[in-house]
Amino acid sequence: MGRYSKNLSGVSQKTIVGTATYTDDTTYNAFITNAPSGEVGVFLESGAVRTTALTAGLKFFIAQKRDGFVNKTPLLEFNDIFRKLRTAYQAPQRQVSFVGFVGTGTLDLGFNFAAASATNTQTYSLSLRETTPGNQPFPVQDGYATVNSSTANEYTVLAAIVSQINGDFDYERVEPDRFVTAEILQSSTTTAITVAASLAVVQGSTTVTFNAAPTGAPAVGGYLAIGGTGQTGAVYRVVSIPTTTEYVLDRPYTGASNAALAIANVLTAPFVSGTSLLGVRFTAIDVESHFKVVPQALNTLDPVTLGTAWRLGSGSGASVLELESTQGSLFDGVGSTQNAAFKADYGQPTLIASAAGTYDLIFLDLAPSTTPGAGLPNYQQKQIQRVMVAAPNGGTLNSTLVTVFGL
């Protein structure tokens, strides 16, 4: 489960993911016979379908057809609803932050090696702290570089720091601890590589390949900006050119793999030590992470700039699919086989959610009263229950549920 959905805070939640269409069956018996897989409807205690607003005193249940069977809630009372909420789909947004140059403007990292020497070694570093709730102790990514020459190349120092930040150390021996990707930016005016070609890039590889011999590409020791236009592409130094189309970079490529990256997004970046401005762009690896950038031992004036604010979003296909496949299955009584290597033998339920879909989420919180058999005559207790329906936005399921529950 995601970091923001690891538990239900003691609430028993039934998760239903529907198709876009609300049932056109007028009775529950007809729904049992005719409804296609995934279809959802709200029915009264009498079995009549409900398409208008529920009112005080009515009892109802929500039913869904799946795998030839009907999966439904218990009989619920409208009077027991103490909270109802609809959250419209909102796209998640990865956090992007910068230190120094941001692809435009005059900000810089502010490296100053003037006092560095063999007897006066300077240490420079950048550190990042993940601040995502539910992931304590908060992980750290950092990188260090030492300088013992007043004429050191700023890019070389920064590349050493960034390479460490992007390393997979797996301190806890569970999975890579990284939560951001770091990329170098520089301010010198980039120039086009004038060839009607494209570039094949593979995330994690140091080799990039043109589909034809490029014209205007940098020589060994020069710099390539990949994945952007102007000064927004991530900068790499070329360390060798084994063939007319293959270029080897000074560190692994961190962008998305692309077999044919447009040549407009591959530029020569004429970085000049002592003249060009430098910066680092940090991008969250997943949409659930957010973080804080902490420059250390650089320059106290090194500016940290927020490029894109983090937003968890609501109703993305990936999150709804995970809710249905794990949380939904657990509360439908089939969770015991979710982690089994042979779980397919148990007949896992068909998932309705689409990873590419966008959903509005409807929450109903109810507090039905129960009287324990061994309780005192007037003793009652309430057990909070929650029903969540994920409805594809724009469909009749969504609009009808809004009407039925008065949302």
C-alpha cells in the first residue's frame, strides 16, 4: 500500500470500484440477472433501484456485479450516515526543487575554491531529507566532494556530489533508499545538434546512441544537455565516443528511457568553468514523496527554489487500483491469499480499476447502533463503518451517486 493508505485508522471500509455506467436495471432481481461485470447500483430494502435522492428513514444497499456474482454492502440506514464526502479527481504532482541555477535567471551554486589547496582541503555537500509522513525514520540522500585546488572545475565537483545522491545504497537491505533524482543544469546558451536524427537513452546507462552520425555534437570533454530545451536539459560530460553514433557520459542517465528522444531535446551545452552558472534540479521519484533540500558547506547564500509544489492528488488510476487490489480484497474476505505465491489458484476477483483511469471518490461514513446480547437493557454501542465508491469521472455512475447521496 502507499504511504498514505497503510491503515484505515480503525475504520472498517468497504471499497467498490465501478465502471462509468450506473445500472439501468429497475430492480435488484433484474440486476442479479442482467448486470454486466463491474456495474454498480443503489437499491432500497424493497429491491427497487434508487436514482433520486435518499431521504430520512430509508434503508438501502450498494451492489456490484463481478465475476458473475453480486458483491454488496449490508443493509444500511440513511439516518446512520453522519458524514458524506465526494472528492473530485485531482492529478498528483511530483515535487521539483532546485539549488542554484533553475534553468533561467541568475542564481548560482556559489562555489568558491579560491582558498582550496593541498594543505587546505574544502568539503562540499548537498543533503536531502524526505519529509513524507508514514516513512519514519525519514530517509536521507546526500553527496560529498572534496576540493584541494583553487582551479578545480565546478562541474566536476558538482557531478561527484550528484552521482552520490543518485546512488542506490540500500542501507536497510530492503530496496533502494532513493526518493529523489538529481540532475545538473548550466546557464551557457545551448546549441542545436543539426542532424535529422533521434537519441536512444536508457535510464541507468552511461551510453547514449544517435540513430545517425550527429553534426554539431560535442567532442570528448564537452557537454550534452538531454531532455529539455534551452537550459532546462540535464547536463552530462562526454567521456568517450566509441563510434560515430555512440557517446559515453560521465554518469548514468537519470531520465526516462526513450528509444527515440527528439533531437530538439538533445543539445550541446558549452559549460565554461568560472563563467557558467550551475544548479541542481531535484525531482521526487514517486508522487507520494516530498522532501527538503539542505545545502551544506557550500555557500550560505545558495538559494533553494521550489519549482513544482508536491500534491498527493485524489483518484488517480494507480492509487484506486491499489485500493481495490489490496484493501478492497481484504475487506471482501479474500485477503488471506493476497501474498501467496500460488494465489491465482484461489480465484482472485477481477479488478475493475484501470491504472490509466481517473476517478472521483465518494465516501459514506456511518455509525449504526448495535445492542450486545449480554448488554444492559438500554446499552448501545456504535461501530463506525465506511463505504468508498470510486466512480470514473464523467460517467452516469458518478452523476447518479451524487444525486442519490446528495453530494
